[in-house]
Amino acid sequence: MSRPRRVAASLLVAVALTSCSGKTAAPPPHAPAGPVPGAASAGDPYMPGAGNGGYDVQNYDLDLRIAPHAEPELAGTATITADATEALSRFNLDLTGLTVSKVTVGGSPAAYTRSAGKLVVTPPKPLPRGRFVVSVAYSGTPREINDPLLGKYGWIPTRDGVFTGDEPDGAHTWFPGNDQPGDKATFGFRVTVPRGLTAIANGELTGTGTTGGSTTYTWRERDPMATYLAMVDVGRFTVRTGRTPGGIPIYVAIDPSVTTIGLGRLYDETARITDAWVRLFGPYPFGSTGGVVDDAPVRFALETQTRPEYVAGIVADPTVIAHELSHQWFGDSVTPARWSDIWLNEGFATYAEWMWREREPGGVPVQRQFDSRYSQKESGDLWNVPPAAPGRGRMFGRAVYERGAMTLHALRKKVGDAKFFAILRAWAAEHRHANATTADFIALSERVSGISLGRLFRVWLYGKGRPANW
Ligand SMILES: [Zn+2]
């Protein structure tokens, strides 16, 4: 994610968020003999209560009827295929607001109750370990989240439709699931909207059909995706599709009321940057690339998988596009399991931004971008907040983004360009479509470089105060 922030010399500072935690509970020493309730939280202290335990989602099929500005705006069925990781007497899904009308497990009606942020499902018979399918029919008008720190996110009405931007925990305002980054799954979307509107989601468009006054768009994301990266954008859009010069399918769309960037430039920048990052970071991790620019009343861009979302006010800067597309490798394909590791998303994407700024005409060398920050001796968050342990209140703060990027630059100077880029490519390759931690990154960096890097990462990622030597 990136958010414009005014700092001294009109630096574009990205702020990020994320989180998740896939805390896997160790089996108790005396495991209960019978089925147990699944855990009611993933156990991430940055997102108390978010996510659930006892199962591992494999696929979401979201069949949604969206009627912007109608009441209700949303009616749908979520069909979730999951693997029970223990025998379950009941389990929780994350879901806030909305009215649930029916829940089935394995096709049979299941009992359910609601509690804060949760849908608690009791199957007709306890579930053994292994595959099961739960289906939830629901409707209502999702409420946007208005957070004092993060601003508005989640389900955001626009003039002509709806925009969804879910990081870190907005997804469960519009579909039930395991809303934590440690449980990634494939997604199918079947979105029915009033004729004349377009519905855009992640992955590839696999069909459209108009019946009467409605059009249905089906999208498929075949690669695992964290819930915070799922999106559905509905409205009037002009669309361009094709392939990047490097051969990657591309789908871009712009709300026609947006004047800060044209469809041609969005397409060209997206194609050029995607191909450039392939050369630097390794094979593109997903089936397609792209972007959507909407007129949503928010001030962020988000790296929604395969298709980042932008709004009019911040898309004009190509380094924002460079930032969000780099997240396809760093954040979307390789995803932190816990939100405390969000620098693995935002430090990397900020460093990508710096590298793109260096390449632009009149570009600023990465070293100078590092130096301009390092010379700030008294700079609050930058030196006082450890990027790899920022605390919940600073997880989208300057240290995570900028000191995270500085950490990578310090690493690059220490190991040299060849080994540094080998580390980035190995990171993307070895943890492709999976979850990873800061400890994983440190271990990989030492293995690939053959250099002991404990001190460097300690002072840059975990220390307070401006690092002096490393
Ligand atoms: Zn970001």
C-alpha cells in the first residue's frame, strides 16, 4: 500500500499496513480425544481477534450481486473449501455486519450464531480432519471502516459503484472467511451488476454474460491470495487489455471521470514496470498484471493481487505504480504470516520505488535517497521505531517503509549488487505463493551471500536510534 504523505521536500512517502499472523498452535501434550472448537483468533497481537484456527482455506467462490446505492447493496453466497487441521465440533469465520440467511456444511444446513466480527458455525455432525465445504448466504450493505490511523478502507461507495480496499482487515466486511494473511487461498468471483456497469476482480476474466438488466462477470485467481488482497471494483470503466512486451497478460481500467492519468499511459507504465521488475526480481508470480483507477474517496493505492488499485489523486506518480507492482512479488506472492513483519512488504516496495525513481529521466540515485534520510539525525519514528517490531500503532509508519528500504540498501552495500539481487530473486522464488518471516529473510540473505549479517539486521531492523556501524 502507499499513501502520499507530506514530509519535508515533497517526498512521496508510502505508508503501509499489513498483518497477519499465522500462529500455528502446537498440539497440546494431551490432545483431546474428540472434536474441539476451532480457535477463535489467529493470535496475531497486531490484529487481536482477526482470523481463526482449526482449518486452512483452499478456495473461496464468491457469488455476489452488487447494486450500488441500492439497499441492500450486496447479496451473495460464499462457498469456502477448506481443510480441517483437527477434528472440529465448530469453527469460526470472520464476518462483520450483514445478515446471514443460511449456512450449510457439506450441503446440509448448519447452525450458526453471530458474535463480534465472527460467524460461529456448528456443523450438523463434527468434522473429521480433512476437506469440507461451507456455504454462507448473506446480504446487506457493508460498512466502510474509518480508522483514526488508517483512514477509510474496506467497502467504499463511489459515485457510480463500489471500490474495495481491504488492507489490513477490511475483507470480512464484505465476505466471510479466514481474514488473516497466514491463510492464503485461490478465489473465484461471480459478480452480477446492473447492465452498463463493469465488475473487476483479481486474476483473469473468464466470462461475461448479460441477462435482462444485469451483467455477470466471472473472474478467477488461480494462485493463492491473502484475503486483504481480494478486491471487487464496480462502476463505469474504460478497459484496455493485451500483453506486456515481455508477454504477460495485462488488464487495466480507468473510471472515465479520472483525469490525472489516461488509459494509454496507465497501460504503458504498467507494462513497462511489470517487465522491468521481472528482469530484476525474477518470473512474474501470477497469471496477469494490470491496474484499476477509480474515483474512490480514499487516499491510498493498494497492491491488490494481479491488479493494483489506485485513485485519481496519487496515480500520476509512476513511482506509485512501481511500488504497487513490486508488491506482486513482495507481499502478494511472498506474504508475511504476521503483521509485525510488514516491512517485508513495505520496505521492499519502498526500495523498488527508489530504484524506479533512479531510472526515471533526471532520476535521483538510490544512494542519494538513502543519504537524504540517513542525514536526518533527529527524525522521530525513523530512528525510534524498529521496522521489524514497529508495534501495532506504527505498523504503517515511516520506519516500516523508509527504514525498511534503508535496511535493504545497507544490505546491498554490504554484499554487493550481484549477491543482493540474487537474494531478492531467491526470496521471491523460494517463498513463492507462501508465507515467510523476517527470520527467513535473514537466514536466506546469509546463505546466499555467505556473509554473517546478524549485526546489520539487528541494528537496522530491531535497534532504536540511528544505526552507526553495521
Ligand atoms: Zn505498499
